[in-house]
Amino acid sequence: MTLTAKDIVAMGYDHGAWIPQAVDYVNANDLSAKEVTSYLRQVAPKPKVPLHPEPMPFSMHLSAETAEEIANVEAVTATMSEVMRTPTVVSGAVMPDACPAGPMGTIPVGGVVVARNAIHPGMHSADICCSLMMTEFTDAKPADVLNAIHTVTHFGPGGRRNGERFTMSLNLLDAFRANKFLSDAKIMRAAQEHMGTQGDGNHFAFVGVSAQTGRTCLVTHHGSRGPGAGLYKLGMRLAEKTRRRLSPETAKVNAWLEADSPDGIAYWQALQLIRQWTKASHNGLHAAVAERFGKAIERRIWNVHNFVFRQDDLYFHAKGATPVAAGLMPDTADVQIVSLNMAEPVLLVRQCADGPEHGFAPHGAGRNRSRTAHKHGLVGRSDAEVFATETAGIDARFFCGRIDVSELPSAYKNAAQVRRQMESERLAEVVDQIMPYGAIMAGDWEYDAPWKVQARAKYAAENA
């Protein structure tokens, strides 16, 4: 059978650079009509996938009372509705801690998006595997634990210096080397330097006392740091190629990897290794605290809230949402951790028996407005005044020594309201509370950063 480019287009295929090669192959091998049909199906680019004409259904577990909360709900609903038009998406949910997290169409904090046979790197964000670990000590004083974690932890940018680094498992290091994504030189270096570090932003070390047992508990909050950020960049780069090829209408932030493709399989494996790395990072800090004063550990809990979870060919993307359904937690107990703010109890929760089928709960309190907007609302009050008022009764510390008012309690949603919504929506039930003693956060480390110092000096010179 002799074939021309016009014949292929007439058969319903789009014009493209692949057609001349296909024509040459068919004519050189004298394929029959049946063989041509089979061959073209194999080599032709996949047809473009349109957006869903209407958003796929998603559950709203977020309500509002004040004007600020109403504006937040409207913004969350608008951006989630855009996300739910992504071709791969089949369902979703919004948690009580939800708030926008980027341009319109970006999955909000507190969002859960379920996609079929697709992994969306933008939906777990650059802070992959952001997670919480709790250790309950058999016999330890809160002050001793807080001082110990302050000594052994590391907040701020970058990693630990030589001689102060935590050891990364050789088996895990070898597994990184064997993965096409994690073998990247920058990721490998960061994996060793960032082990046992907590970064900045809303990450913390919290110490309190269990209301149920009376024992002292340490809770740490951080993600995968440099290794996770590096994986995210590589994943987004490849996902963008898929988006351009299959669905140019899809927003860049919602680009995806086909889960059953070689890249998708390797990326999924990389995510599991990043999960191991992050758990080891938390474990290292908790073990170092226990070793400092030789205290026994009663129990340890760990759960993730910026990740992708899998059930068959469905991929559950959680951005700031905590899985509570047993099928989504391969190596955690049935009790999960939900933090609110440094002055409120950390909640230990369990899935409600009659809860929604998506199987998620909020990861924390969330925000109704940005950090910058919150700071603007404090004009006329010094950072020290705000700090003294909002941390009264607890030992609150900033690792760099400078207060970050955007991480104080008033920067977050009302903790009691988030908890009420979580319980009234049957997302999770509280089984214990860790009553606050003290907390450590990074603080405003950028204030003394070289570029900030230079900017202030330039401003002073111009106004001298």
C-alpha cells in the first residue's frame, strides 16, 4: 500500500513532524491497510485532552462567619473550581484550614485533589512531604526537652556545616543514586547537608504535655528541604512537557506526569524515597533529644500533609491536608497529628467512623490572609509588643533571635473554629491534646541577610 501525508491527515490525524517519517516507513515496508492502521495508532501523537467543561465535584468543609473569612472562602472556591477542570481530575475536597496558595487555578492549602493515572507535582508543592512527628517521653521535663531540641535542631536557609551534619543512611543514599531524579548532583548534596534541618516559614519544634497521659511530648514540623525542592523542579519540568503535548489548555501549575509512563514510575519511586528521607530527618532530631538526657520514649507518631497518596490508579494529592483513612497511611498508626499555632494545643486525632469517603482532615489552622497583609494590620505596634501579648504563658523562641510576627498566633485562623469545623464535618475526632509549654521557629532570619543589610544601608545613605 502506498501512503501520502494527505492520506494520513484524511484519516483524522493532525499535521506534525512525525508524518513524513510515518509515510517513509509505511511505503518502505509495503504495509497492508490493517497494518497501517495499527502502526499509525502506535506512532501518532496522542490527541489533545480538553479541560472538563465544568468543574468536577468537590466537597467543601470550610465555612465562614466574618467578612475576612467570607472573602477567603470565595477565593478558595474560585481557585479550587479551576483546579477541578483539569482533565485528569475526578474529585476533590477542601479542608477547614483552606486558603489560596498561588495564582488562580493553584490547589489551595487545605486542598485534596484526586486524579486518575496522573501525578501533579504542583499539587504537592515544592515542600514535598511536609510532615509532623510526635515523641512522647516516659519521664522528662518540658523545659529540658525544649532546651535540648533548641540545641540540636537547625532552622534557617541552607544545611548543616561539616562536623555538625546528621548521618544519612547508606542504603537510602544508594537508593537516591539509583533513581533518575534523585541522582542529580545538587539533590544528592542537599540530601546529606539538610538532614536534621527544619527550614523556615511555619516549621517549628513544639513541646507540651499530653492531657491524657501527663507526659512531655516533642512535636516537629518540617518537610524534605533541599532534596524535595530539587525533585519538585525536575518533576515540574517534565510535567510541563506532558502538558504541552497533551493538554495545552491546562494551567502550568496543574501539569502532570502520566503515572504509568517510565518518568511517572520513576517519579513515584522518588516520592517514596523523599518520604523516607523526611521521616529520617525528623527521627534524627527526636533521637538526638532523647540521647542528650538518656530518656526513654513511650511512643512516636508521624504523618504527612504535602504529598501524593495512591489507591490503585487514583492519586490523592494533598496540599496541607492530613490523611486519616487507613488505606492512605502505609507506615503510620491510626492516630494522626494536627497542629494549630504555638499557643494552642497540638491535637491527636483519629478518623471518624462515619466521616467523608475522601479520608482527609486539616493539617493545621491555615490563614485568612497573607503574611504581608497580616503585618500591615499590626502597624502602630512593635514586634516585641505583639510577641509579648500573643505568647504570654509559653516559652516561645525564634531560632535566629528576631521575631517573625507573621508566625505568631494571630496570623492564623481561629484555632477553636477550625477544630469545631473539623469535628462537625466528621473529618476527625480528637483523642488527645498536647498542651503547649513552648515552641521554636526560625524567626525573621532575612533581616540580617546581606541583601537586606545592603538595602537598609543604601536607604539610609540616600536619606542622610
